[in-house]
Amino acid sequence: MTEAKGYDIHIGLEVHAQLNTETKVFCACKNSFGAPINAQCCPVCMGLPGALPVLNQKAVEKAVFMGLALNCQINLVSHMDRKNYFYPDLPKAYQISQFDRPLCEKGWLPLLCGGKEKRIGIERIHLEEDAGKLTHSDQTGKTIVDFNRCGVPLIEIVTAPDLSSSDEAKAFLDTIKRTLQFLELSDCKMEEGALRCDVNVSLTPCGSQTLGTRVEMKNVNTFSGAVRAIEFEIKRQVHILTQGGTVTQETRRWDDQKGISILLRTKEEAADYRFFPEPDLGQIVLEKESVEHLKKSLPELPAQKFMRFVDTFGFSEKEANALLDSQGKCALLEETAALGECSPKSIGNWILGDVSRKLKEGESEEILLRRLTPVRLSQLISLTEKGTISSTAGKKVFALLLQEDKDPQELVEKYGLQQISDENLLRQVVQTVLAQQEKSVLDYQNGKKNALGFLVGQCMRETKGKGNPEMISRLLLEALNHPESTGRLPKML
């Protein structure tokens, strides 16, 4: 994380998220990714003369739902505007967006980052249409214009300049992505352009109440790229200011491969876009009762879950992030913990360990979670916590659960995995191992305490992994530290 000595850092984000409606925002064209070039277009998408837009009600509802999730004030009366600019992927030469009266404004999002809780202001969430896509070919020197994306419904989430580091920006973006996914508003596939962001950075002398000159960076297509772009821009502005220069308000293009930003243009003002109300669409009028109904249907949100996972369950911020990155993992944790048979921390450790490892190996999450139900995971953890099976045997049972449709206890009995906790039997195993491992015994007596771990391993080997490791460790220490109490250590002691 880059610091700017003598300066306060102010970061604002503009997050663009495609909504997962069945059809586009102003026409009946299918809203999906991957169709052949220009196969999902119509006169409305293409901006042909006489084509009239019709607003998609579902897109409005989804935008309002996200606004409620971010504690926004919902404007019951709003309207669409024309944002005029010329670019090859915008066939109408204007974008239908919202300007002076968006659907949602004046919200906030609670954020926990680095142990500090902070409230990030949401200035507005407005609804708009996406533009097309340009694909450049270095080989042919030509550019393909694909209008399939034209008219896909977007919401733009604009923050206040309340973020003060790239770490906070990353935490905010993670939370926004999870919220969109948990509410099933967007699939957030960044590789398909479903989630993008622009980054605004300004530096202010420490203690100053006046914001510094803002620089915007576009073409930020990954969250890690956003972090790198912010770090680069902070360093760039610090260098300019410490050399006595002045930061210019401008828009820059982030080149993630080169790790630099490139000047695109000096920053436009709102007047440059010549906003005016969209004449082909009427006002958007929402019923207060409908908004209240949406508000009541909000589930517990990822930001709230994150706080609870850290404050109540005792997970670190990193662990909580890892759990919340998958709705399947998160649901498995919550449903297993609700059974009350084992601690959430133990459940989380299993999910972050063995479950995550299986998923990384290519196991289907759907199939894995069908076999590893909350009841079965709870039973498995309980068997290990009670000492019925060892942690090693627990891992074997976990693997078997994914192969056989049986409960953990059935698998333990079927494969003879029950842990040996008979103290007399284990004491005999300890004496046998000590007699066989004279060198390790001498090493321990000479101060090489790591020899104990080797001896425990040998005892586990003797019991074919079924011995209670805690009991074995205790019996070994008794024999090594108090040989007179047993009288059965090797003669050299």
C-alpha cells in the first residue's frame, strides 16, 4: 500500500454493473453474452430513425433493490436523460442515462478494512444503457464494432471520495461484487465486461478541507488492476507535487500490462455532454408501497455478514473474505453452524481447508455440496472434536463422503477408522517405538525437541493412523521426561 507523506489520499470509484434481466433495458433483444457479432441487435439498439425505446421495469426494480442494499434514498419520481457524445460503439451518438435525478442517492456502505470500521458514502446509483464493444486487431489494423452489448442495462454506483487507500478500494469493490451476486442482480463476470470500474484519485495537503485536483482512470477491468492503477496514480501525483508542479484534471487510460496510465483527454464537465431529459421516455414514477416491499425483502447483506464473521465468529478479515467469496461456502458455514453441534470457527477451518482444496483440484462445487451436507459436515467435525476419530482419519472420512452416499459414522464403522484411545494399549506402543528409535530418544535428551514430533509420527504409524495423537504425545513426554516412573525406557537413558 503506497503512502503519500504530507498528503491525504482521496479515492472515489464509479462501478458499472450489468443487470441480469432477460431482455435489454429499452428493447426486447435478449440480454446475454457470447452471441455472434451483431446477432442480438434491433432498430432500437442500433439507433435507427423512428425506433422508440420502452423502459424495462425489471431493470428499474433491480437498480432500486441495489440502492436499498446500500442505504440509499430512493427518488419516487425520476427520469432518463440523453448524454451526448460521439464514439464508434455508440450508434445513436448519445447514451440514455440519468443525470440530475437518479433513481438512488445519498447512501452509504459499512466497510471493515485493517481492523478499522468506516462508512463509505454512495453519492448516487443511476440506471443507463451500455455501449457496444470495439475489438482492435493488430494483425489487420482493423477494428470490429459489435453492437450486441448496446442497450444492456447498467447501474453505475458512484462513491464519495471517502476511500483513502488501495486496500480500502479493493475491500469496497469486493463488497459491491458480493452484494450484487447475493441479491442475484448481476453475475459480475469481469472477463465478460459485466463488472467494470473507473477510478478517481486526488491528493490534498494533510489537514486541508479542500479536495485536490481529481484524475480519473478508465479501462480498469479487474480489482487487482484497480489496486495497481490507484498505486500508480498516487505515486504519479506525489512526484508532480513534490517537484513543485500542478496536477491537471484529466482522464487517463489504465494499461494493466504495462502498469502505467496514458493521457486520454482533459476532463470533461457535465456541460460537455449536453444532458437533457430523454424526450422519448416519460418520468419514472415509483409507488412507495412497492419500494417498502422491496426493502423488507432484503436478506442479510455481505457487509453485515462480514462484520458478524469477524466480530462474532472470530474469523480474520482474510478468512471472512475467503468464505464470502463463494455463496456455496458461505451457506454451508451458516447452515452447519445453525445446527449448534460445533463452533463456527471449526466449521470455517474445514471449509477453508479441505473443502477449498477440493474445489481448487477441480471438484464441482454443486456436486461437493450435495454430498457434504451441513448435517454430514457437522457430524464429521463432532467426531473429530470428541476424539472418536483422529484428524487424519477425519480427512479420510471427508474424502469418502464425496464418493459414497453414507453418513460419517457409517463410514467410520465401515472402514474401521475409530481412534484408539486405550491408554494401556498406547503406552505399549510408545515403549515399543522408544526402544526402536534410540537415536531420536538421545536427540530429544540432548535438547532437540523436534524429535518429539518424529516419535509421535512413528507411534501413529504403528497404530496405522488410529492412535489418539494428543494421548500419544502426553505418554511420550511422560516416558522421556520421567523415565523412573515407567522404568521401561531404553538402557542408555
